[in-house]
Amino acid sequence: MKALLDAQLSHEIAQLLRDRGLDVDAVTARDDIPSSASDAKLMEIAAAEDRAVITNNVKDFRPIAARRLQRGEAHAGLILVPSSRRRTRAANAALADEVAAVMRANPDGLADSERWLG
Amino acid sequence: MSEHFTLRLQAGTTERLQRRAKTTGAAPRSLASRYVEEGIRHDDNPLIYFVDGETGRRAALLGTQLDVWEVIATVRDNDNDVQAAAEYLNLPVGLVEAAVSYYGEFRDEIDAEIALNEAESQRGLEAYRKGQLALGR
């Protein structure tokens, strides 16, 4: 499966995942995605590219995903990082390991679905 | 609390305001009031702008895909170390400082956004775990 890392998570996590052989883009490194792109637009781009969105912005992305499903529009999944997880550089490797485990457990993707990290 | 204030708009402004209000579903006076408030905030904090989100209007950091609440939550995660937060987010420290300054002025609004995300995160994770448990996973 493929994934798109949201902006509030360190771009280093995307690199760590690529080092593990996984296809992960950091949204902040994508020149084709404007900085003004809304969360709904990011979800749309990710869906078009069959990428799950990795985010800890739960309050915004879950309703967007739900609304897409209500409208009959597919999405490529959410990998949700609980807000209880501290976002520090020291925590990046452990977070990357957990995301990698989710991606490897779902090689065909997370279509219309979500997974939470612990 | 709101205060009454009367002003004359330039020719054409009222028409554009009404057209925009119709598009957004807002009352023209409410929309005008919002424009004034956000305009002043932006003039006072040039690196902050405002966007629509799932939970209403919110302050965001210019040139990034980050809301102010996301930046402040990152600063907190890094024990209020602005430099560490800037390195984590791969941003110039000046942008993080701009978010912190805005936070100083509108702390209640930003704290409410952070609290809402924490509550939704906790609720969603608990429901997910209970669902998995119910299925014996």
C-alpha cells in the first residue's frame, strides 16, 4: 500500500518509511500540492493516488472521510496517530515502525477504512 | 458581546458581499463582521491567515499546510521548545514564533481546537479498540 504523510507529522517519518522500502510521500515535500490545499483537498489527492493519509488531525480528517463515504466517494484510508502520542524527533523511529507494521499488514491498502496506532 | 457600528461601503462592495454571503450561506452582516475581525488579526499577525475547516474557521500559518493549533500542539509536545518544534516540522523558527505570538493573543481559541482534537482522538481510539475487542481481534 501507499501513503501520504500529513504536514503536522515530521517529514523524517516519511523518509524512515521509505528507508524501510515503503512508498510514502510527505505532503510538505510535494511541490505539486499547494500549501493552501485544504484537508478535504489532501484527502481527494490521496484518494486519487490510492494513498492512505497518515495524520494526527483526527477532528478534521475523520469527518472528511465519513462525508466522502456518505457521498459514495471512495478514499484510500486513514492511519490515525492518537494525540496522546508525542510528536518529537526522538519518537520518529518508533512511530515509523508502527506505521510500517500497519502498511505491511494491509498490502492491498485500506480502502474506505481506518487504522489507529496505539 | 457585539457592538453596533455603522459604515458606508464603496460602490459594488455591498453587491459582492451579498453574492459571497449567498455562496457561503452566511448572513451578509455576519460575513462583513468576520472580514473585519480577520482582517485586523491578519494585519496584526501578517503570517497568519484564515481558512474554512471541518470544525469552522481557523487560523493557519501562511505558506504552510499547518493550522496554528497544530503548531502549538507540536511546541507543547516538545516541552515548549520552539526551536525543537521548528526542527520537527521542518519550518523556519520565525514561523513557529509567529504562531506562538498569535497563540498569546487568542489562547482560548487555539486551546479549544487542541482540546477538541484530543477529545475526538481519545473517543475515536476507544471506539476502535472496543470494536476490535468485540470481534475478538
